[in-house]
Amino acid sequence: MIWLLEGQSSQRDIIIGAREALPAAVKIFASHRQDRPEITGLADVGLKEPKDNLERIEWVIQTARANNIKVILAGREGSVFERARPRFEASGLVLVTGGLSIDTFNRVDDKSLFTAEAERAGLACVPAITVTDARELAAAYETLSAVGEVCIKPAVGIYGQGFWRFTQDADPFRCFANPDAREVRFETYLQAYCAGSARPPMLVMPYMAGNECSVDMVCEAGHPVAFVGRRKEGLYQTFERDGAAVELALEAAQHFNCDGIVNVQTRDDANGKPHLLEINPRYSGGIGYTRATGTNLPGIFAARRLGLKEPATVWRSGVRVKALTVAVPVSAVADRSQQPVTPF
């Protein structure tokens, strides 16, 4: 049996892919710390996790042992579970977090450390200057703006939160009127930055005008075994399985010793050369789109970890997808409580 712990909302897609690939006799457990029946209701057994991480780890171990679960995939907060790996292994459980040691998380979660390590390893990446105060921010902007457009993002964060592109011809009110554009004048940003208390470390970087490629992959001890690259082109996403961006992503996953279902993002410069943006040691929000290519990444992951035959991949070229918001009927009954489940 396999257990998929709380992840992004795409945890639903992970369950769908795993269920499609696994024999009916293999039970899938899924859990979440919130009441999310639209996700956990697709599994054979849905559970609600404790909110406290220490309590959560103990509960996961005890519940897994009581139900003969073999493999546990940590979705969110993989680093929390990675620190507890010895406890899982002592209980005979296969824990998959995105890495094989806390070193992977330390090097990829902090984007400043990630950039430095990628440069040291000779992996093309977007150069960055780490700033912690207004003086450093102004100096970094002055240095980088001399050669082109500049952008900024938090040293630690997900979902692109905190990313802004500095555009000098932007209306000063644009960032309020249309925040999704992520464009702001530097002077406006600096004024807001200086107001209030100390800020977390930020990365100031040259803005690369090329296309972004998001590569979803299944890795085993740093070795990618299946992967699909995604690019946003207007309203649609297209897919690729080779090319410079995919190759760079695979090299990065190997260097940082990724393990599990992970995501690597790159961005092309004006000449079309890809540069690393970041590694997410967890599955992405858009991983469900990749099944349209005939590649079932969650199914491949689940089958291989359980020692079963993996689903065949028949690549479909020229596929485009568009995300749609749909209503999903769910049961009025909440997920099962935090009680051990009676073994099957």
C-alpha cells in the first residue's frame, strides 16, 4: 500500500495517476490537514492529519504500521519529514521526501544558496545578488540595471509569491491596479520596502525575457527515470521531452540528489539559452497536465516504489492543454479523523 500525505491541490492528480497505474488490490491512502474530500475522497482511504508537525510525524508512523503501508510520499514540508527519516526507516517504512538528506533541502529551498551551488557546479543559472536592507537593494539595482531589466523575489518562497519585475515606464499605480502583471517602478518598490520593519532576504536578478520551462520528473536517488517539460504559451501549455532546458533540469536534479516527484524550473535568456530558476523538491501544481502526453508520472512513481510494473509511456507529440476551473461534487461527510485505521 502507498500513502500520499498532504501536498499541493495537485495531490488530487497524484492520486488519479497512481490509481490508474496500480492494481485494484493495492490500496491508496491519502490525507490532508484540512477537510479536503475533493482530494482525499479519490483514495481508498482518506484521513485528516494532525496540524502540529511533531504530532503529525508520530501519527503517520503509527498509522502506517497499523495498516501495513509500505511507501509514504511527503508532499508539503518534505524537509520536516526528512529530518525524521531515521524514525521511519527504523519502522520499516519507505519515506520519499524529494531528497535523501536534509542537505538537498538546505541547498534548494534558500534560492541564494541554490544559486551559489549551481554556479559552483557549472550549471547555468540566473545570477542573483542577495540583499537584506534598502542600501543593498539600491546598490544591486544600480549594478544590474546598467545592463538590462531587473527583477526581484524572496530568497525563500513558493508559487512565485513576492516576484516583481522593475519596469521604469510602468504607471506608479499599476502594481495596485493590476498586481497580477507583477510590474512596478523601482522607486515605488523601494519606497514601500523602506517602510516598516526589517525584510527577509531578497534576490535581485537580471530579468530574462525568454520562455520559462517547468520540468516535472520522477527521480530515484538523483537519477531521473521519467520526465516531461511544460511551457506556457499564451492561454495554453505545450510539452517537450528533450532540448536544452530539459537537459539542464535533469542535470540539476542529479547534482542536487533529488528523490521522488520533483519540479525544476528554467528560463531562457534573450538568445534562447536556458538558465536554472529553482528546484522544488515536491510535485508541482501543474503535474496533472503531463498525463495528456501519455506519460503518467505519478503512476510511474507509485509502481516503481512498490516494485510493480510501471505504466507504459506512449509519447503524444503536438499536444496543447488549457486549464479550466470545474466544480467537483464532494460528500458532506468530512474526512475520517486522526484515528488509526483498522488493517485490511
